[in-house]
Amino acid sequence: MDNNAIFEERYRVIAIDEQNLILRGIRSGEVLTIKNADPENPLTAKDYPPGKLIALNDPSTDTHS
């Protein structure tokens, strides 16, 4: 998978704990583990319920400052 393809894919949440979000690509089937960069704010199933569809954003193109 090229570096930009990760941001072109949609993902389904397959598991979550306070520090990890595990996703599976809808088209690719690729499984990703996203590590929580802010341990003071744990990830929750309320925010990322299993089965939820999400897309990833490229932080290098983020226009919010």
C-alpha cells in the first residue's frame, strides 16, 4: 500500500481499548492498529464503537491550526 492509499481507504472499527484502535480496510482488508498519542485522553467504545466506519485524515494536509 502506498503512503497516500491509507487516506483514500475507509475503515471499520474491529476492536478498541484505551490505547489502541484496530481498524480493517473496507476495500483492502488491511488491518491497522492506531496507537493513542494522548494517554491522558483514553480512546472509548463510545467514540469508536465496533462496526463504525471511519476515514483517516493526513495530518500533513490538516488546515486547522
